[in-house]
Amino acid sequence: MSTKKTSNSAAGKTTAARSRKSASTQMKEAASKENSPFEKMFEDILKDTLWAEQHIVASLPKMIEAASTESLKEALEDHLHITKKQVRRLEKVFQLLGKDAKAVKCPVMEALVKEGNKMIEETPEGSMTRDAGIIISAQKIEHYEIAAYGSLLQVALTLGHDDAADLLEQTLMEESDADEMLSEIAETEVNPMADYDEPEQEEQDTEEEQDEPIEEPVEAEEEE
């Protein structure tokens, strides 16, 4: 009996030691991951994405004002509200990581927004062509975000940031839904009508001016 008790006691100590060793190893691994290049890359992309979302919040009102189709306006207005929530969600991700939510300029998003503004400026006001251009620009932005959030989600899972991954997945689904909605509006309402847009009036006036015959100057009669 005493031998068995001694054996059980030793086994218990061994199990406890293994448990302490396991906990210690996990802490070291966590510290190692926190300082790893992979973790740093994850944080850098989060900062880049936070700036991108903030820039979209600032830029969407111009798209909304420029759009003519009511369903497109509504879709963009809804996405503006959703994007504001996505900014707060990203800030929550930083909190979960124990980091400050610092935004770092995203050159890609800056370029995409500039391209969208140029599209608005170069298309006739109130035309379906302009609405088609707005949708194209908005979908380029959505596709960039889908790629960013899809990648962030997988990295978060790999690093063991499961709670952060859940938040990132919510945003990824919202971006996919927005892209599908824009495609539906383009296919069913905007693009078919854009094909019937009239040429800009300025172009027509220019053509009319070119078609007008040039009158030759009349020479004055010489006095005898």
C-alpha cells in the first residue's frame, strides 16, 4: 500500500511539473510570436487597413452625392454606416492584441479613391455612365478590401488570435455582400441604361460649329 501511495504521489508531482512546464513553454511561445516578423507584418497590415477604412469614410459622401440611381445612392449610404462600424471593429482588434490603434497611410487606397474621383469628374453629371463609373470604382475598392481582410483573417488564425479573427471575418462577409449588391445594381439598372446615354452637349456643339460653312469675306467695290 505504501509503495502504491508513493508511486501515485510521484506521478502527481510529475503531472504537475509537466503542467507547469507546458504553461511556461506556452508563455515563451506567446512572447516569441509577439515579437516575430510574422506578427509584426500582421500589425502593419492592420494599421494600413485602418487608414484605408478611415479614408473610405471620408470619401464615400462624394460618391453618394454624384450618384443618380436611387438604389445606388442607398447602397453607398448603407455602406458608409457599415464602414464606420468596421473602423470601430478594427480598433477592437488592436485592443485584443494589446496595441494602440494607429493608422498608417495606405497608398493603394489613396490611389483607388483618386481614380474614383477622376471617374466622376470625367463623366456627364446625372448620367448612367457616371453611375456605372462609380460602381466600377467602388467595386475596385471592395475587391481590395476583400483581399486584405481575407489575408488578415488567415494570418490571425495562424497566430492564434481567434477573437480577432472572428471580428475580421464579420467585416470580410460585409465587404463580399457589398460587392454583390453593387454587381446586381450594375447588371439590372445602371449598365443597360448607360448604353443609351446621349453624347455630351459640348461635343455636339463642337461638331455643329465644324459643319457650318465658312463665309468668304466680301470685297468692297472700288470707287470710280
